[in-house]
Amino acid sequence: MPYINKPRPYKKEYQQQKARDEKEARSERQRARRKMDKNGKDANKNGIADKREGKDIAHKKALSKGGTNKDGVSIQTRNRNRAAGGAMSKPPTKRAATKKRN
């Protein structure tokens, strides 16, 4: 809880989000989910396509690298999609492991 003795700077946070183009990426992800839910089969009528339940929509070219929905999307498990490009995406190489020991 960082803002205990002072008000939260909403205006500053909003400016930072605009500077990082977070809104556009979020809206692209929402559009991809909505399109998948609209066109996919929904047997249990909960508003989520059956093949997407418990999974993420993964963009073939990451939104952070300039991708869009037109580049294509796929369905991946949450763990695999959220680890892509992060520390968990590649196992350490043999060379990197030896450098850490020295």
C-alpha cells in the first residue's frame, strides 16, 4: 500500500500509461478475446468460447513488438503465454550457467 499518507496520483499514472501505449495494447487483446468468443462454440452458454476457457489468446507477433490482431492469434495456456519473452521463456544456456559459478 504505497499511498498511505498522500493521495494517489491518478493523473500521473494516466500520463504514464499513455506514454507507454498500454491502452492500445489492452484494447487489441480485448478485441481478440471478443472475436474468439463471438465466433467460437459455447456449449455451456457462459459467454466464453469452449476452446478458450482457462486459456489465453496469444498474438503471433507480440503487441509489445508492434504486432496486431491482423498478424494472427492462437490459443495457449496461461503459463506458456505469460512466460513468453520473460525470464521463463528460455532455459539458461551452458555458457551462462558456467559464468554464474565463477
